Amino acid sequence: MMKSKVGKEVLGRQFVLITALVALCVYLAPSAVKAESTEDEQGFFLGLTLEGTSFHSDVASSAFNIKQDGGGAQVSFGYRFNPVFMLELSAGGASHKTSDTAIDAQVVLVQILGYYRFLPEKSIRPYLKGGIGGYGLNLTYGSASAKMNGGGIVFGGGFRCFLSRRFSLGADLTHNMIRFDKASISLGQLSYESSTDEHARLTSLGITAGYSF
């Protein structure tokens, strides 16, 4: 019951934050349109996303469990081929607490994404995205560590509001479906590796800031 309450509180804060961002974009959009604040048809894109995350894993342990709610950040670099299609490379991570305060958990990722962006020449531009990624789950306990690595698919959507021709703010929702196929454990100079077959899901809701050039 307490875990569910905490999760709802985190999602509530994220919802308020996203709602405030939407309201800001709606408020600023008319002046942005008058100033012709639309990005160039082609060029590079640099972005930063601050996000709240929800992690669900089939990894079982009788000693501890990974808490669902966490947070992290991603940086991204993309290229706009035309007004609607963009290809992006992103990297980031999210930290999650565990039921054992001595154990830290972190999810790291690298993704290649394709974007289909709607409403060319408009200041508020929604989009859909999809792609593939490489993922890692890192657990640390003092000098001991355990890692799981694998791949997966990612999809999501969101919008960007251009406050000028170059700078934008937006909101992004992303869902990752992950399959871990390798695991390793290390303690000092000793290490052990094996294959595994574990599945996980990572969902993120974030605020984005971008610069088009």
C-alpha cells in the first residue's frame, strides 16, 4: 500500500510538471508564431531530457528488490533530414533505490531512434519515435558489483514548443522493452560471467530542452 502511494505521488508530481510545461507553451505559442519561430528544414539537433522513470524487472532476488520509481537524464544528438524525419542517437541513465539501502541500482542506455514529426512550420510540433537500444542494469554493494546487459526496442512520443528558431522546450514519454542476455558478478579481482534470459520494462516521462542548428 505504501509503495503504491509513493508511486502515485511521483507520477502526480511529474503530471503537474508536464501540465505546467504545456500551459507555458500554449501561453508562449502565439508570440512565437508571430515571430516565425520555426526551425530550419535540415540540420543538427542537440537535446537534454530530465525524466522520472518507472522500472519493472523480472529479475528475482530473495535478498532485495529494485524500487519502481526513479529518475535520470539523457543527452541526445540528431540530424533533421527534412521537415518531418529526424534520426537521433541518445545516451543516459536512471538511478533507482532498492529495498536494501546498501545496494544501489542504475539503468544505463544507448539508443538509435527515428522521429516522425508532425505540423511542419508550426511552433508546437508533436512527434512519434521508435528504435532500438542497448541497456545495462548495474548493482553495486561496496566493492562488489553485478551487471546485466542486453538489447531492446523503444517507442514513444511527445512534442516540442519552439520559443525561438533555435531553442525549444517539450515533453516526452518513452517506453523501453528490454531483454538482458548477459550477466556478470565481480568482487575485487574475482569475476564471473554467464548468459541469462531476463526481461524488463523502463518507462520515462520527461521534460526536454533542445537546440537546433
